[in-house]
Amino acid sequence: DIKGFVFDLDGVITDTSILHGTAWHQLADSLGVTWTKELGDGLKGISRMDSLEMILKAGHKENDYTQAQKEELAAQKNTNYVAEVDKMTPANILPGMKAFLDDLRAKGYQLSLASASKNAPRVLGKLGLTDYFPKIVDPASLKHGKPDPEIYTKGAELLNLDPAQCIGLEDAAAGVQAINGAGETSLGIGDATELGAADMVFADTSAVTLANIAKHLD
Ligand code: G16
Ligand code: MG
């Protein structure tokens, strides 16, 4: 039986990817790296330093900076990103997600967060959702990012549940791969072709309800 839900943040609870994208785009411009939509899309779910490496590689500049300089560039991006996060309000919760979270809580399901973002607690605070997620995987504790299963394995561990008792929710293919690798049931939100590896796919967050999930479970 399903007893817990392990949530991704960006693309599932709220859309920080637009804010991440804008902040990375600014940084890319300042470094003379040409920004493309493909480059931006490829950064979803990827850690801060790995995102920076991808941008530098796209501009053939990965060897132009020392590690300390790279950390400074990532810190610059984060300053710009956090300034945008601080403008978020509960109105930035994706459609249907507040009702879904309330329903899960009312029915006694346990919730944890498996976001690659070190800013996740800050984002949850701005959305008014801090109380819903007492259990958050610390991304700094991870040896490997998504698609490695580690973050979803830890998300179940925090709830003292077996992975088989958990549903993981993701909008990114790398995240679905991570959920599947952890042995949880994967719920994808987005394009059914892109998320073909998921156990169930919903086109958008408003379709994510316990009733609709039940239709996909035995
Ligand atoms: C999110 C975003 C990524 C971002 C990463 C790290 O992942 O999708 O674009 O690079 O977190 O964020 P930060 O720089 O705030 O630590 P997720 O796992 O919530 O989809
Ligand atoms: Mg995501």
C-alpha cells in the first residue's frame, strides 16, 4: 500500500525553472555564452555547479575559469535567483497542488521533498508550504544528482518507509529515472512521450488527484 509521497519541487509544486532560466541567461550573457532554449531546458533538475559547467561547455569556456572563479559565478547566479524567489507568493503554487497536498495531509499520507535545490526551504516558505514538508532531503548530502536514485531513496528513508510504499512525483525525465531506480512508483507531470518511463503520466498538475492516481494503481 502507498503510504508516502516524495515530491520534486521545480515543475511539480511551483515553476522556479523560469526564474532559474532567467538568472542563468543573465550570467551566460555576461560571459559571452550564447543562450538557447535547449541549453535552458537541459538545466532542469541539474545541480547548481553542474548547470554552470553545462553553460561553460556550451560556450567552450569550461577551462577558462578556476574552481574558485566558478564558485563565484554560481554565487552570482544564486544572488540573482534568490532576489526573484523572494518575490514569490502562495499564488505561485501550480494549479491543483495546494488542494492535492491538503488532501494527502487529511488522509494521513507522509510527505517528503526530493529537490536538487539548496533554496528549496526558502521557496517553500514563500509559498506558505513549510509546514507540509518537515522532511526535506538535503541536496548537499548527495553524492550523485538525478538521474541517480539517491535523492529519492533518501526521500523514502526520511519517512521510514520502504520505497515500494512511496510515489515519487517529477516533471523531468532524469527525475523519473531516479524514482524508478529507487524502486518507487513514478508519477510524471508533463509530456507523455518525454516521460514515457513513468508508471503514470499526467499532462499537468491540475490532473494530479488521489482519485486519478488510484485509477493507475492495482
Ligand atoms: C532545481 C532546478 C534546477 C536547479 C537545481 C539547483 O531542481 O530544477 O534547475 O539548478 O534545483 O537549485 P539551487 O541552485 O537553488 O540549489 P528540482 O530538483 O527542484 O527540480
Ligand atoms: Mg523538477
